[in-house]
Amino acid sequence: MQVETISALIGAAVAIPASGVAYAVGRHQAAATISAARAQVAAGHKQWRDDKRRSAWLAFIRAADDLASKAATMSRGGTPHDPEFESTISEIHNRLADVEFDGPPEIFKIARNVDHILTERLILAAFLRPYMVTQRKFDRMLAEARQEIAVTTSGEVPARSLRIVEANQSLEALPGQLGATSAASPPESAMHTAMMMFAPFIESAGREFREPLALIAEGIARIAVSGSVGAPTQFSDAERKLRECEALDQGEIAALLVIHTSHLISILERDLRRSRDLFREARTAFLQETEKHLEARLPVPS
């Protein structure tokens, strides 16, 4: 019995530190399990956050590219304001809100700059479009008139073709008067009439563009009206000859006078090129910044 008792006591004595070790090991294992679980949750959250951000960034840059493409088409005389175009504008604003929500702030800052540049580009393109359409119409009329005159063999040149050629000559005489016309102060009654010509175009634009378009229209109308004050003979002659073409409405006549009095198309095209370059730079900055937060770059063209 003594042997058995001693053996039991020895076993108990050994069990005391062993149980302490087991407790310590168990506690360590539990802590490790909790830590691993927390790490897994953190990793899962990071993956979820990264996936959400990636989706938001990708949707934004695709919307920006789509809008930039539409602005380019509009500046060449196509894509007037329509419901589909308006929805494209709304889309990029919604996607920008997602980028702001998902972060981080440094990417939202660049995205906001992209949106700002695109807005400026759209305003320029929207204003340029009707002038491009009108100028192209007149260019076609002029080319056809010259062709008709060239092939006339009877000696009797078509009167309409002659009127179009003469109207073009009167327009080409206007740029030389630019210095004198821009210094003149146009009367308010003439300004009111000129702005009436812009009204249908401004009203047809999206609500968010009406105010900036109206400001641009006022500036251009002032230049155009100054032309009639500073060079009344040349201006009136050009206007009369354009009416005699019998193929242009009052809005188109006003547009042609504005174009040739203010060099409007070349000015807007210059500003559009600058805006296009700024968009490319901002777009590249956006993609470069997103790459810092992603394992793979966004699947869009460079």
C-alpha cells in the first residue's frame, strides 16, 4: 500500500506542474486561435474593402472615358443633348459619389479633378457643336456653288451659286475688323436680340450647363454685336448677302456672323485641346494612384 500510496503521491506531484503547463499551453493556443480569427476577419474585411473600392474606381473611370468620348463626338458636330446623354452625365456623378464613399481621400481628390475637367470639356463641346454644324452646312453650300459655277458652260452662272460665293467673300472680310469691333460698346437692345438667338440652344442643354453656357453666350454675343457697331457697313453687307442665299435661317446667319467676327471655332477648338490634354493627365494620375492600393491595375486602356 505504501508503494501504491507513494506512487499516487508522485503522480499527483508530477500532475501539478503538468496541469499548470497544460493550462498555460491551452491558454496560449486559445489566444493564438483568437488572434488568427481576428487576422482572418481583418484580411476578409480588407479583401471586401479592396474589392468594393476596385469596383467603384473601375466604374468611375469607365464612366469618365464614356463621357470623354461623347464630348469628343459632340465637339465634331455630333451627339446633341438627349436623354441618353443626360444619363451619361448622371452616371459619372453617381460613380464619383461612390469613389468618395469608398475612399481613400487621395483617390477621390484626383477623381473630383477628372470630373471637373470633363465638365469644362462638355461645356466647350456643347457650345462648339451648333457652330460646327452651321459652318459645315455653309461649307457644303459653298463647295456645291463653286462646283456649279465651274461646270457652267452656257455663260449664264446660276444666281444662287453666285450669291453664296459673294456671301462667303463678305464673311471673309469680317476678321480684319475684329480689332475695331471688340472695342465697341454694343447697345443693350442689340444684345437682347442677339441673346434671343442663343436662347433655344441654352434651353436645350442640361440644367447644370445652362448657367455657364449663358455666360459664354453673353460674351460671344457682345463680340458679335460689337461687330455691327464697329463695322456697320461690312457687318450689314455680310448679313444681307447671307439672307439672299435663301438656304439659311436667322439662327444660322447669326452663327456664321459670330464665327467670322470672333474666330469662335478656332478659340473653342484650342480650349478643347487643352482640356483634352488635362483629362489625359488627370486620368493617368488616377490610374497610377489606384495601382498603389491594388495587386493588379484596373482593366482599362492606358
